[in-house]
Amino acid sequence: MKKTLVLVVDNSHAITGALNAIRHATGPLREQFIFAYVVPVASTGRQVLEQDGYKVYELPFVEISRRAGDLLRYVPMLFVNGWRLYRLAKREQATIIHLNDFYNLTGYIAKALSFGDIQLVTHVRFLPQSLPQMLARLWRWLAERFADRVVCVSQAVQAYFGAIEKVQVVFDPIPKTEKHPIAVVPILRQSATVELLYLSNYIPGKGQNFALAAFQQAYAQHPQLRLTFAGGDMGMSKNREFREQLETQVRKAGLGKVVTFGGFVTDVETAIKQADIVLNFSESESFSLTCLDALYYGTPLIASDCGGPAELFEDERSGLLVPNRNVGAMAAAIATLAVDAEKRRQFSAAGRVFVRQKFNPQSTYLRLGNLYKELVASRSSRT
């Protein structure tokens, strides 16, 4: 039987958590389906996808932004790219288009041009409640009305939609294996320092500013603390400016020897396992692959209650959940774990168990595979 070809459309201009999450989901399904990816022109994600063995196509996507040029080009390019996506799907005989971004509307154009022959999956990876509601409500209406399936990465995301059967939760999968197995969980550092890791691209809203303010408070009482930021700027000027602002604050506070800034991390496992505590104080997260990775690899996690992260672990059992944007609570949580190595060990072990049980294949990539099979079966019944 001929395998179904799924075109996965991702807006990422760089390697993001969303792109990695869908890669991790489609990889185990390649024995059942053929996947090809469509990414923006010059996306740095193309190389990673091609290394995975995927065929990759490029389209000149234009996203809505405050820049006048983008606003003027958005609508005409939406229809042009929708037409190109339709032609690509027809040429490659793809019957399913999987939009990996809530706000990418090209798939709706392609489906309309196919008179419904192409089936559409919309993956909601943003927390819609945190987006401009004029746009979020429009995207929700389109998804509920015209997508064949709406995939939500968490229950927090699903809550934005109506009780519709086509709207389903499919969690992102945990990593397949550990490249650097450890004999004892967790790695207890032999040095006198307590190493904090903030692993996230430098994007306003991702919480590095809160982490820095909380660290400064906690460090005043616990000078053994060290903080490392790691991530990329995705080639965007506003992100570079955000990182520069953080670095300036560190210099002014005289923390240059205890707070360091690094670039994009390719070996996430090693970075996480070298840390004593992973922080994630994002203002809005639909899921958070970084939090999932920290728990999977066995490093204690402190995360803000900003949506999806609350579903990834049990507060006070496998991590600490702090109020969103509350610097005082963040600093207190850091101090609590900094002085309690036994609690870090307990959190580490509990987190590893919890995510392996909750985010098993049946609730992640196998569920996505079953969703594709449902669409294939429904299409066959119509023909």
C-alpha cells in the first residue's frame, strides 16, 4: 500500500522548539508515512531537517508584524504562497498538509484551491489567550471551521477552543534516547557552586529578564549561585537588542563573573545535565520543550505558571511552579533549591519518572499517527 505523503509547513526562520517538537514527532512515524517539510526561504532549520533525511522546500513566507512593508505584503503573499503550496502538494501527491503554526494560513488557501481534496491539520503551539485577541479569534474560527483536525500541545491551549471533536490534545514527545547515560540520578556537582541554566532563545517575553532579577536577589544571600543563559537570537535585531540589554544589566550590577551568556546550544542534553537547576520564567508557554527536556534528563526545574508548563510536572514533587512574573517568588524558589541538595535529588528522580509515564508514545507521536490514519480513512471513504 502506498504511503501517504504529509507536507509539514513550519514558519521558523531558525531552529526553534516548535520545529524540534514536530521533528521528534514525525521521526518515529516515517515507517508509516512520508514527510516533507516546507520552511521559509533561508531558514537555518533546513540543514537540520535535511540531515534528518527529509526533503525540504522553501517558500517566501511573510508574517504579520508592525512593519509597514510586511503589512502591505502580507495579504498578497498569503494568496501567492497558498497557491504555491497547493501546486507543491499536487505535484508531490501530498494529501495532508500539517501547519505547524497556528498563524500560518497558507494551508487554508491550498485546501480551498483543492476543493477540499487536501486535508488540513493545524497545530496550535502558541497559547492563544496571550495573543492579540482580534487575530487569535480569527485564527480560532478558521481552525474550527476549515481545518480537518486541530492539534493542541496542552490542555491549556485546548481550553481556548470549543468542545469540538476535531480539536484534540497531542503532547510533544520526550527524546527517544539519552546520548550520555548517567549511573546516578541526578548528577550532584562536586564544586561548591550551584549552577543555574536558562535555556531559551533571546526573545522578549521568554523571561530572561525575570530570571536575572530573581538571580540578583537570591545571589545576595547565596553567593555560591551561578547563572548561565544560552540561546540564539534567530537573526532578528529585536532579539539581539534584548540580549544586549540583559548583558548591560549584568555589567551595571557587577555580576559579570557569575552570570554568563552563551549562544545556541546543539547538545541540549549535555547542557542540561551540567546544570544543577533549570529555570524557565517565560510569560506565556503553550507547552515548553525546554521544561520537558529538563525533566527527562533529570535536572530539577523551576518554571513559571504561564500555561503549559504546569502540566509537565507535579509542583513540590518533581519541580517548583512559581506565579507568573513574580520575581520574589522566583528568587525564593531558587534559594530553596540552592541550599537543599536532597530536594534537588528527589525532584530529579521524580521528574524523570513522571514525564516518561505521562508523555509516552500513546499520548504523543502514536496519537499523531492515529490522527493521520483517521484522515486517510475518511478521505478513502469519500472516494
